[in-house]
Amino acid sequence: MDNLPLYIPVLFVITTMLSFLFIAKAFRFSKMAVAIILAWLMVQAVIASTGFYTNTSSLPPRFLLAILPPFAAIILLFNSVKGKEIIDFLPCGTLTLLHIVRVPVEITLLLLFFHKTIPIEMTFEGRNVDIISGITAPAVYYFGFVTRKMKPALIITWNVLCILLLINIVVTAILSVQFPFQQFGFEQPNIAVLHAPYIWLPCFIVPSVLFSHLVVIRQMSKGVSAAGSQHHFPHL
């Protein structure tokens, strides 16, 4: 990992910061939300830099420390009264545009494959076609939330399909790590995401992408057509 060209981690850090800006904007740059996210990113970067996650034989897997908290936070938001109140004020347009980060993410993954730190299955030359979500996101944003020519049912369908693409790469990535249940990448396992800054992919970018999809699906399903336009954003 130390021999990677500088432009690869720089590209990924920029991609992560772009993801952060979209989420922060969706939350109206709430001081609490910004502080929590930045603290989480820094904590995970420090932990990963120590090599903590490279021990893949421990039980339970240490990697759970990186992925369980954000997904637990998503579950909490969607299953609490306050959380639902916050979710219904988030702007669907901003959360849809967030998915453009999936393009530089896929480029980063391809570069990591070229430098033998992830298997080909995790790239769009292998099993990963998640880049489609990033490429189509601007069109969905424009026709769904600017001109409003795209029907809510079609927006929901796009989000569901993109979640399936996300699940595909997440499962592939997990099964490519040298865990006891590894299924892919035996010649070149997935080692990149166990290190900083790439730990931010599973611990922040993936949960952010999933969260954005779920928020839009919820709002479209409820018919909250003016989501995010309210003047009084709930306090966190």
C-alpha cells in the first residue's frame, strides 16, 4: 500500500470529501452532523493506519467496527420519531446528486486493481457495474427534481436498482477479503479497504450512498414532493 502513486489516495480523499459535502449540505450543514461525520472519519483513519483491520482472522471480524456503527445509525434514524422527522426534511435532489461520487470511486477501484491491491471482480472490468448509478444520477436529478418530468414511481425504481448494484459490489468486496469465508480474489485479495484512507469507502461512502437511496425512496413513497423545501429544519 505504501508504494501506491500519490494521485490514487488524493483522488479517493477528494471523493470522500465530496461525499461529505453532499451529506453535510443535505443536513443544512448542521454543526452536530458535521462534527459527528468528521470525528468518525478521523477515528477510522487512525484505527486503519495502525493496521488494526489487517488482522482478518479474528472473531468476530474487526472489520465490523468500521461498518456496523453507520448502519446502526441509519436503522436508528429510520425507526425513531425524531429520525423520521429529520429524514423527511432532507432534500432529495441533493441526495440524488451525491451518487455522482460513485464514478470517481469506480475509477479509484480500477487504479487499485492495476496496482494489485484489490481483485478485478471489484472493478467495472469484473463484477462491478455500480458506475452506472453515478453516470445516470445527474439525469435523474434533472428530470426528477428540476423539471419534475420523471414520475416518483420511476425515481423509486431507479433507486431500488441502484441499491441492488450497491449490494452487488459490497458483497463482492467483503467476499474478496481474506476472511475465512472468502470467495473471490484468491490470487489478489481485497486489501485496500483495510487501510487508510480507503477504509472510508465501507465506513462512510457506502453507508452515505445507501442512506441517500433510502431517504429518497421513503419520501417518494410518501408523496413528499416538496421534500427539503421547508424552512424549519429539525434540530439534531
